[in-house]
Amino acid sequence: MTKREIIGIGVLLLVILVYVFDQFLYQPLKLDKTRLANEQRQIIQELEEINARQSRDQKLLILEPEIRQEYQKMITQIPPEPMISDTVRYLEWSATQAEVAVASCVIQDLHDKPNVPGGNVHQGLKNGVLTPVRLQVIARGNRYNLLCFLLQIDNSPRLMIIEDLSWRADEPEDGFIPPTPKPNGIGEAEKTGTALNDGETETLTISLTIYSSTVKHNTSQ
């Protein structure tokens, strides 16, 4: 064999050895390494999810007494009967405390009329557990006193959910003279005749929902 043939055979053997090494050793090891890396990432992700779940469960265990306390507090705000008259009396008392006048209080039972506007919101309550009753209250007074009235409703001993509210400024009454600006730019209104107390009189329309329970609450759990 000539020297050139020997060199050619050597190069061919080297190429064959590199090919065999790549196909039967390097590539399988590379695939195994990639698979192990993916499995490692998956295991780490699962461990993180387990730790997050355990942390969430621990927080729930810590908050469980507070949640039960809030639940009991909410239950006491939902009487077994609608008690409409007591609710109206509370609204009147709140209006007196806030120095506003209740012009009207319209009552509509959403449990008997589920197709009224907003009735679809309470479809889930038709299972006999809670009965919603919608009240529309119209009150008049200045804005500060009306806000105090809303605060009284929010602090009600029973659960009252304000679904909607709207403000409307009343027309100036007879005897009300618009404020005249002073040199410093500040004006002071003058009131005569039937003008009311300080502040512009506004009308507040509140749509709120109260609930009553038709089943006996289980507080032993």
C-alpha cells in the first residue's frame, strides 16, 4: 500500500470513529442530560407549588378564627325574618341623627319578583337560604348630612347592601340669594324666607338590599 492509501484509510477510520462516538455515546448522553434537566425543573416547580400550597394552608389555619368570627358577625346581621318595620324605623332614626329628611321609602320583594331590574343578581339566593328585599330610599338634605346618613346605613346593625345611589341638586328655593363674591374671591350665601340650613339642598336616592334567613343558622361548627 502506498503512503497516500494509508493516510486515506486512516482518515476514513477516524471519521468512522467520530461518527460512532457521536451517534452512540455523545448524542445519547446529551439527550439524557436534557431529559434530566427537564425533570429537575419539573421537580423544582412541583416542590415550589407544594410549598406555596402549604404556606396558603397555614395562612388559612391562622385566619380561620378570624373568618369564623366574621361569619358569626355577618350571621347576626341577617335576621330570620325581613323585619321591614324595624328597618324603616332604623332608617328614620338614622335620618334624624344625620339631620336629613326621608321623602319616601319604597319596598319591593325581589324573592317574589325575580324578573325586576337587578333580580338576576339574586338568582343564586333562590335556594331557600337567603331572601333579598330591595328598598328604595329618597332623602333630602345638604351633602354633608347625606353622607352622614350613608355612614349610618353602612354601620347598620343588620346587613344592608347599597346597590346603587344617585345625587341630584334641588332647585333653589324662594328666598335664596346666590352668593356675592367678596374682594378675596369668597362668597357667602344669604338665606331668607324658607331657605334651609347651611349648604345646598340635594336629593339622594339609595337602592339598598336587606336579607333575611329562612333557615336556622348552624353555629356549632
